[in-house]
Amino acid sequence: LGLVCLCLCRLPAYGAASRETILRIQSYMEEGKFEAAEIAISAALKKDANDGGLYNLRGIVHAERNQLTDAESDFTQAVRLSPGLAGASLNLSRVAGLLSATDPQALTRARATLEKAVPARPKDPALLMELARIAEKQNDLTGALGYLAHARDLDPRSAPVHFFFGMVCIGLNLSVEAKASLQRAVDLDPDNPIYNYARGSVELDGRTGWEAIPYFKKYVTAHPDDPRGHFSLGAAH
């Protein structure tokens, strides 16, 4: 599932679990021994039931077993106990997205939990990005734009933030704002093919195909086997 395990990074800041314990748990997980990992985590939690990092690790074990409801519960607890643990926030957001197909309230629960983590991480654009992703999945584009505007203020040189902001603007039919934000993303990361494709698409939608050509050319160079790039470049011409 591509969930993030920050077990080593959290050692100086969270819980009483020893470095040896965390390394052993990490080793079990890397070897796919999830039952052994869960046993070790449960034993560690008996010594410190308020260690958010351990709940994050157990959530990853549940997620790898496709036990998404249990994973959501653990990641929620991890965020509540250790709101500064970035990996737990990311994991909760991703699991909520997976659960939303069968449980529409999963995104609402995750958003409420992450909102409560903001005071502990007031200058963390990554947390605001996760909130924006959840809001977008809920079709709350105005809410997503608000989170992204704050993230942009905190990290004005983040190309991903400008790109996401621009894409949300497209959804809201804010073409001028979309063009400016996507251009900023391209300026910060000139060779990124996705940014260039999006930037070219804005020009194409605005009937200024000649301005779209250099952006689509970069995409075609990066992805010569993708017919979308060739089609868009041909449309621009």
C-alpha cells in the first residue's frame, strides 16, 4: 500500500520503546513477518500505552494485511497521541482514501482528526497538503484551496503545492489563478513532465495553442510512448 514507516525517525521524540525494540519490529516488517511484528508491538504497548509511534507501526501491520478498519483505528490513535508524527498523518489519510469506497464517512473522520493535529504542527505544509487531498476527495474544492493557500504561504518554493493549487483552481474554473500557479510550479521544477502537461493544457483550453507547444514538447520528450502527449502537441499545433 506504500504506507510510510517512520519508526527510526520517531525514536528521540516519542514513547518509551527502546531503539532495540523498534529495530526488531522494523526488521520483522521488512521481512514480511507481520504476526511477529504485531506481537512485539503489543508487548511494547503494555509498557507504554500512550506511544503514538507504536500505534503507527501497528497500523502499518494491519494495512499490509488489508485490515483497513483496524489500521484506521491505530493511525487515528497515533495522530491523537503524537500529532507531530508526520508519518501517522500521511498513513491515516491514505487508509481513509482506501476505505472511502465502502465507508463514505472515513474521509470525514480522518479530516477531523488531522484538523486537531494542526495546532501541534502549525507550520507544516505537508499536513495541510494531506488535508487538501482529503477535501478534494470529498469534492470540497473550496476547502482544499484554503488548505493549499496556507501551505503556499508557509512554503512558497514548494512546486507540488503550487501544482496542486493550480489543479484545484482548474476544478473551480479559476483559469487565471490556475495559469499563474501552474506556471510557478514549472518555474520551480522546469523539467517535471506532469507540471508541463498541466501548464500546456491550460493554454490549450484557453485556445492559445501556440503557447502550449513548448510545455507539451517537454512532456513528449519525457514520455515518448504516451499517446496523450503527442495528441495534445498535435492539437496545440
